[in-house]
Amino acid sequence: YNEYKSYLRCMEMITNMQYSKTIGLVPLIVIVLLMIHIFNNMAKEPQISKSEKSDCSQKLSSVDLSNLKVFYYEKTGCSIHDVTVILLHGARFNKDTWKSLGTLDVIAHNGYKYLALDLPGYGESKGQGEVNPPTFLKEFTDKLAVGKHVVVSPSMSGSYAIPYVFSRPSNLVGWVAVAPVALSSESVEEYRKLSMPVFSIYGEKDSFVPAIKKHISEIPDVKEVMVPNGSHPCYLDNPHLWHSSLLEFLHSIR
């Protein structure tokens, strides 16, 4: 809308401009270049239509994996980006944590798809099937035919995410490490070889900080954010910082 007003203003200036010696061609050239710049930016910026905004719907779904029914929230509609955000959770939480915190709404209304799941044995994903954490995410993403995606892995879910990340699937385009466990399951040298973009966020008062600094900080393409006075689930201490930092990282994914 602001760009459109700027355009109208430019047109008004051109209409009212008198082609005299006092004005010359330089101001006209500047205005034309400004208009070109404005419309180039408008073309690059993805837009969500009114119909798409009204269709940012969330639904509860499930999939059978290894004799276990895994439940997850998924967002359909209003997607302008081709990246899906897969949200895992810590041991004291489940998929509803992201819903109540507002994270799912933030992701959806910024044009991203998401899959927020209950890991085996948590929330609604309870059953008798045997689960192999190192291969679980590959089975999950393969079964749902997930395209380009980013994995968000807080705390306990690191035991699922880290083996998956270091298997380097071609459609995994980013990792959001929220003080995950099992960091030492890979050597420091392996972290230094990891080429994908990584966003690491942790609380200032989290006892995991030394392990994070030893391993994740060695990743070449890592952005790190410390939540002041934050605890282990630092996203609860400062949801605004969590959401703004997450979106900044997602927007940087190409």
C-alpha cells in the first residue's frame, strides 16, 4: 500500500512538472529510476491474497509408522513459501506447546507450512510399536513426502533430530537447534563439516550452554541467539525474541 501511494505521488510530480530550463531532465530521470526500484521490490515481495489469508487452516492428522500412530498438526492454505517447518518438542512438552505459545500462528501467517508432531510416547502418539529415534524422522518425512523443510528440535528431540541432520537428506534445508540433547553423538569435527544453515537459540542460564558452544558453535553457517536470563526451554521465557529470530532465519533460507 505504501509503495502504491509512492507511485501515485511520483505520477503526480511528473504530471505537474514543467519542462523548463530551471528543472531540467535530471529530476525526471531520478523519479523514473525511483519508480522502477519501487516496482521491482513489489514484484519480489511475496504476497498473500485475501482468500489465502482466510484459509490459514490447521488440522489434526495422523500417520502409521512402525505400528505406531503418530499425530501431528499440519497447516494447509496461505502458503507462499515452499519450505515446511517440522516442529519437534522437549520431554515435558508436546505439539500443543507450539499451539499455545502462538508459534504455529506465527509460522502460518508468514506464509510457511508446518508439521508439529507428538513424538512417540508423547501427547497422542502413544502405542506399542518399537521406535528407532535415529531413523524416525526419515520415515516420517518419507511417508508424508515432505519437500524442502526445516527441523526445529528442542532438548530431548535432539536424539531424533541430530542423527537425521547428520545423515544430510537433500530436502533438509535448515536446522533450528533449541538446546538439543545428544550433541556429543557427533564429533566436533563433524559439526565443522556441516554445510546447511543452522539457527541455534538457548537460554543464558541453561546448563547446556557449554555443550552448545563446544559443538553447535563450530558449525560454519550458524546464527546464534542467547535469550537473556533464559532457561532450558528459552522460547517460553521470551516468545517475542523466539518468534522474530525464527522468522528471520526462515526468511534467509533459499
